[in-house]
Amino acid sequence: MSDVVDSAEPAARTGHRLQLPRDTDPQDVLAMVRNVRPGAEFSEDGSLETGEDTRLVPDPSPRGAGRWTIETPRVREDPVPEGMGDSHGYGRAFPEGMPFDVERRALDLVWSLARRLYGAVVTDDGVRLEPHPFHLRDLIVVSPHALAPESLAELIAPLEPEAELDQVADGTPRTGYSATIPLGDGDEIVVRVSRSSRHSALDAVAWLDGAVDYELVHVPRDDEEDAIEVPDAETAERWSLAYRRIGLIAGLLTETVGGYVVDLEGFLVDPADLA
């Protein structure tokens, strides 16, 4: 159960610290937050208003470069059941009760920023969370142009000669098929082509209503692998390899059919960073 707050009393609040590299530009933080929270903006005091009565407050001290605090209502529910996998480390960080509702969304936001910007999160109880940068390997190329199955196969063949279309029947539409790329050791990359879902980072794009999603999905040999908080060296290497190969395919697709790259959490990815 989540905490129950008496409406006659002000809601409890808390803060979790986001630690980014010291040279991180605050405008880059704003741009990333706006990918998933389009209404985010800086206030006059320099805080980044992120909606839902939450905000990112920069550390003004001389040693505070790259440090922010996400101020949020405090909402907790039951602890994570014993033995359940927890990729974010929240069960370890909050043994008395998990962040829930608006606090969970605020914590997820700073966890994701830490993952993308090579940082860390320190919770209100002082527990450090360091997301692995390749914990999420999947990317989506959002394009105005749909390739026929045979054209996709021909395009990626020089990069991935073992790629195979997955039982494409005659008359299959250009937005209803997939291909599989074996990586060895039981891992695969699956390319799924479908009508685009809505991506808030691209809301201003005029052609989005008719767009196509090329989903590039890493399927690990163990389907419980994504619940690992800290991968061992062998797992981390496989994650890195999968992300590099997915990145090469995403870059090739954007060069060929145009469009944008977003990651699984909705953040834009610069194709130049995928080389």
C-alpha cells in the first residue's frame, strides 16, 4: 500500500541527488528532459521545473558543478518482494518501501538521465545508484519512409550478412514484418517494422502521423538478464557489443530513409554518437 496523506496536512517531500560529469551543460539537461516532459523549463532561480510538482535544483556551491537535486512529493508503497529482480537497484535503496506514483516517476527521470549522461543517483537515504550505460540497448528509428522487406534485407546485408527475414508472407505490408540477426551465444537482434507509436520527443515533427518505427531490439539468451542491476564483465561485454551493432544499423537506416533515433525511454539519440 502507498503512504496515506491527511489532506489537511501538507504532503511530505523529499529529494534525490543527480550527479553528472562536471562539464555537463545545463542546457543539455533541459533538452533531454524536454524529450520526455515537453513542458519542462527553467525558472528564474535556475531550477528546472519538470512538472507534477517536481523540479531539478542545481547545486550552487563552488564544487557543485553537475550536481542536481530532484525535489518531489514523497510517496512510498510496499518493499520489493524478496528475491525479485530489480534492474534499477530500487529494492536495495528503499528496503522499507518503494517510491510510488509521482516520486517513482521523478526518480525514474533522474535514473535515466544518469544512464544517458554517465552519472549516478544518490537517494535521500544516501544509497548510490549507478546505471550501466548499456542497460538499455534497444533503439527505434522513426522515419517517414517504409522499406519493403526485401529492401530492408538488402540494406542491412553488408553489415549483418546472417540477417534473415522472419517468414514474410506474400502481400505483407511494409509496416508489418521483422528480421532476426544472430549474435552468437544465443543472443539476437530483432528488427521490427511497424506503424509508429507516438514519441513525445518528436511531437513537433509534421510527418509523424504517417511515420514508421524500425525497432532494433536486443534479445539476450536469458530473458531474466534485464533484471540485473550490475552486470558481470561477460554480460557487460555482450551488452556493449549488441548496442554497437544496433547503433550501426540505426545509423545506416537514418542515412537511407531519414528520420530520428530514440531510445527505449523516449530520449533522442544523435546518430553521430552511434558510429
